[in-house]
Amino acid sequence: MTHSLLLLPGDGIGPEVTAQVERVVAALDAGISITKHDFGGASIDAHGVPLTEAALDAALKADAVLMGAVGGPQWAAQPYGNRPEAGLLKLRKEMNVFANLRPAVCFPALADASSLKRELVEGLDILFVRELVGGVYFGEPRGIETLPSGERRGVNTQVYTTSEIRRVAEVAFELALKRTGKVCSTEKSNVMESGLLWREEVQKLRDEHYPQITLTHMLADNCAMQLVKNPKQFCVIVTDNLFGDLLSDEAAQLTGSLGMLPSAAIGARSTDGKLRGLYEPIHGSAPDIAGQNLANPSAAILSLAMALRYSFDQHDLADRVENAVSQTLSDGIRTTDIWMQGCTKVGTTDMGKAIITRL
Ligand code: IPM
Ligand code: MG
């Protein structure tokens, strides 16, 4: 075995889609060893916490971690720090995967599934680089307190340092060099000091080390608007944790392919030369369709392709997996979320099978 992959199936449709990933890994026969741990709500039910020490330890040791999804209504009453989502945030933080790559790609076969007109989204290919282990998600102070007046006060802190901004901008610039070289950096420098620092540091890094990059800056509210007005103006968008959360969801929806989009969270290359990463489909746990063999496993399988590309350095295999998914779509084999007149409607397992056949 040459690569180790930790699977964290998690909640909702997570176990169903990661089961298809397991089948693809077996079909690839590429020396990838799989281990599994409970995660999120499933881990709360079995062990009382969303991320056990054993699961975290396995994640820190694995060459790559692929998760399904976390969360669901049954854990909504958990105290804040013990919710399924808290397990995910802890995992990101402990793995120090500070750069979250979220491609928003419109598959040609799905252009009509977008809520925007075909001509606006056909050929769309945006790469979000979202800062993932800082900002308001982790800033201190935070909490809810009761004031002497009896009124309650909720606090979160948006905070970024130079190095936190530069390391994620560097990832964005490096990836942009393999694309069009265009990067748009997004913040709210008109109202937030942390946004102004973000803008200044990203520009400085560009001027010092990346003269080939065409860098523009855009306020996050304008970016939200431009994404629905003329999304094809963007190539790489680099932004903070919270704006990246919002804008990447918006962009995912406009591709018409929410069930198709993978993501990768990566950190720095470690001393042994490995680039460990946390890979996940962006669609979430979808409790409404869980356990019914309805979920689209494509995003999870494409997340495996990203792991092959970034953490395992297996670019040929990554291409093969991506082509197999694309071919399955073109052949008109679809789960319900992307089904159209004239296509064959299949469930999760048959979609997995169709992809493996084309592999
Ligand atoms: C995401 C999700 C998470 C986030 C939640 C589940 C904590 O929305 O990955 O985009 O807010 O980062
Ligand atoms: Mg989100």
C-alpha cells in the first residue's frame, strides 16, 4: 500500500456517497489503503463527541482524509461546542488545512439545470480559495454573555494576521498560474480593518513575488452581485472564511451542479514532502433524502479525484476518475437531483456502478 486514506462517512447521505468512493478506490487498484472512523452526529451517538481522539489521530496520520457530510436536525439541541459542525471545525483546525479549494464548474451536460441562463454559465470554471482555519469562525473573544441589565450579548471576532493572509493568497496565486493568471481578492475593506489588511497584504504579496498575476480587488457584496450578473468574469477568487462560505455556496448553485461539486482543504507541504488534505463534497448531509439511495455520489467521487491529484500526486488517475464521471453524465445516466427528460434515472449505487464501468 502506498497511500493511506481515512474515510469519515459522517451523517445523512454521507455514508451512502462515501460507500461509492470505497468502490471506486477498490476498482482503481492503486495501492490505497482505507481506514474508517465515525464523525459528526454519528460519532456523537456512538461516543458522545463529534470527533474522538482516535479519529483525530487517524486524520493527522493519514495521507488524505475524505469525509461525507456532517449534521442533521437530530443534533440541533447539542451544546454549541459539541455539535457535529464543531467536530468539522476542530478537524480543519487541527489538520491546519488553511486553504479550501472549491471549484464551481458548470458541466456542459448540466448547463440547463442552472437558475441562470445557459449563456451566462456555459463553460463556467471558477476556483474559490477560501481561508479555512481563521477569521470569525475561530476568532476570540467569542460567546454569549448576560449583561448586568439582563440583556444578552453575542460576540464573535473577525481577525486575521499578515501570515494567515499571505499563506492562503500564495496558494491562490500558485493555482492561478496554472490557469489564466487572474485572481480576484474579496473582502469588506470599506467597513472592516481586517478587510483592509487583507487587501493590502494580498496586493503586497502579488507585487513582491507574483508580477505575472493579474490581481483585482472587489468588495464582497459586489462580488455576490457580480457572481449572478456575469460569473464568467472570474477565474480564481481568494477570500476569507466567512465570505468564502457564502460566496462558494452561491457559485455552486449557479453551476446547476450542487450534487457534483467536490472540495479540497490543504495546508502546507510537510517535511516528508506530503501534502495532506481534507476532501469533501460540498453538498452537505441532506437529511431529507438520507438512506433512500437517492443521493448523487459524483461530488464525493470527484473529491477522491482531488485527493488523487493533490495528496497522492496521481494526476493520471485523477483525470481518469473525472473523465468517468463526465462520461456518465454525457451518457445520460443521472441521479434525481440532475435528472432531465430523456435521461436514465438511477439511484446512488447504480450511479456509482455506472461511473466505475466507465473507469
Ligand atoms: C461548509 C459548511 C461548514 C462551514 C459548516 C458545516 C460548519 O457550511 O463547509 O461550507 O460553515 O464551513
Ligand atoms: Mg457552507
